[in-house]
Amino acid sequence: MPHKQGSQMGRRRALLTDTERELLEAEEKSDRYYQAVSRIRRKIDEELSEDLDILEKHHPELFEELCEAVEEQS
């Protein structure tokens, strides 16, 4: 079944899970909030760094697209 743009079913997240997004957006900071922050930091430090290395080495065009997307958001 093809993936439809905007469809919630089967939607993947780039970095944050739905739960992590909810915790970060919440007014009240709970223990779960701080656990989520720790998980996100680990993803950035470990998993994202490795993914970037792979993209840069094996698919520079995608790496450049990602860099441009991040620059546009800053």
C-alpha cells in the first residue's frame, strides 16, 4: 500500500517520537520529560552522528539536502 502524504498511518519521525514531542511541549516538566531529553541527546550524539557519516560518505547528495534543510530551520 503506497504511503500517502500527510497520512498518520505508518508515519515515521526523523528524530523525536510522538511521546517525546508531547513531553517536550508539555507545560509541566516531569521525570519522563528529563528521561526523554536524555534519550534525545543520546540519539543526537550517537545515532545521528553515525547516520551523517554514512550519508556523507555514501550519498553526498542526500547529505547536502539534509544540511540545507537544517540550515533553513536555523
